[in-house]
Amino acid sequence: MAEIKIEKKKPIWPWIAAVLIIGAIIYYIFAMDHEVQNDSSTEIENSTSAQ
């Protein structure tokens, strides 16, 4: 008779965790890189009036 080797499936959850962590790092870098810095606020007053 032929011998059949049965291998256990390797867990997939470490790959899912790694993808989520890498995705979170990429998202964090993207969000911090494109953050709008609005330190100076300028108010414009319309001095012309229609009479």
C-alpha cells in the first residue's frame, strides 16, 4: 500500500495580522504626510458696499 502523508494546514492568522499592521503603517504615513497645516488664519473683510 502507498503511504499518504497528511500535512496540517498552516495558520493564516499571522499573515492577516501582518497585512493589517502594514496597512495601518501605510495609512498613518499617508495621513500624516497629507495633513493640512492651517497655522495662520486670515480673515478677509469686504470693504466695498453696494449703494
